[in-house]
Amino acid sequence: MSTMILVRHGRTDYNVEGRLQGSLDVPLGAEGRAQAVATGQHLAAAYGTPDALLTSPLARAFDTAAEIGRLVGMEPVSDARLTQRSYGAWEGRTWDEVRARWPEEYAARMRGEDPDIPGWGTSVEVGRRVAECLEEAVHGRELVTVVSHGSALMLGALALLGIPPLSTALGKLPHGHWNVMTRSSTGAWSLERYAIDPSAARMPRRGEAPDVD
């Protein structure tokens, strides 16, 4: 069995302002750097050093991964397939600006659909490329940590689980939080833990069974 830890990067100033980033290379803000440290400390204590540490090449993800890597003793490796989806013409704008200029497309997005705007990265395409990267990453490995972006991680996980790409079943992963997925020897994927907060109670160590209710 392989275990994959899927981490969303720390917050940026754009996140604080409510601006859409997508493929824009926005750096971590002060809060995001603190989140990266807390996440790295928690993962190092709970899981130790992974067999691989992969990241989106965008600075907000790469710098989060670099902090995790510093604490587990390894360098992150970037993979362009882990880049956030493009938000096309909406990048750099606030949701209020989007709603005012593209009301119908905004409404479609609020329903969980792909809006018909120039440059938008479709859910199917993004999910396919992220899932492809994750499948390759766990091959021959027991533990892999991946740092990426909210939509990219959600869509990749949906693809691995065989859930339709427009599903809202997985919700939104908060900044600096992570999901844990496992891949069995048969190739079947499972979502084992969801939206883990680094300030939460002690995580089970590698190889230790999680608590049950």
C-alpha cells in the first residue's frame, strides 16, 4: 500500500484580498509562511521523511514544500502537472469584480460548473493531469508528500476516486491543511483523512493505525 499526503499551500496576500490567482505566480504572505512552518513541523513529527516530496512550480506551493522539505531533510521536486488550474480572464480579479462583469459565468461557477470564459482550465483536463502525476509519484513508493493548490488537488483526487469532475463531494481544502489518500496493491484509491489541521490533535505516526470512533 502507498500513502499520499496532499497539502494545500499557505495563504497569499491575494487569498486575503479574495483575488483569483490560478496560474499567476503569487508568493506566500506572512500568514502563509507561518502555515508552511506549522504544516512542516506536524508532518515531520507524524510521518517522518517521505520517499518523495513533489510540488507545483508556482512560488506559493514551492515555498510551502521547501519549508516541509527543510523539516524532513529533503529537497522538493517541481512538476508542472501540479500547477493550479488557469482562471483565464478572471485571474487577478476579485469575485465581486467577476460577478459584476460576467454575471452568467459567475453563476455557473457558483453552481460548480466550468464557466465559458477565455483561458479557463477545465475540470476534466486539470483532474486528468494531476491524477496522472499522482499515479506516477506513488509507483514503487510507500509515502509521498505533494504540495499543490486547492482546485488542482480536489480535481486530482476526484479523478483517482472515480468521482465526476464537477462533483462538490470533497469541498474546499483550507490553506496549510492536507488530505491523506492511500493506494492499495490492486490500484484502488481511498480517501483516508480529510482536511487535517496542523493545530489539531496528535496524528498517528507512520505505520500506526488511526483512532476510530
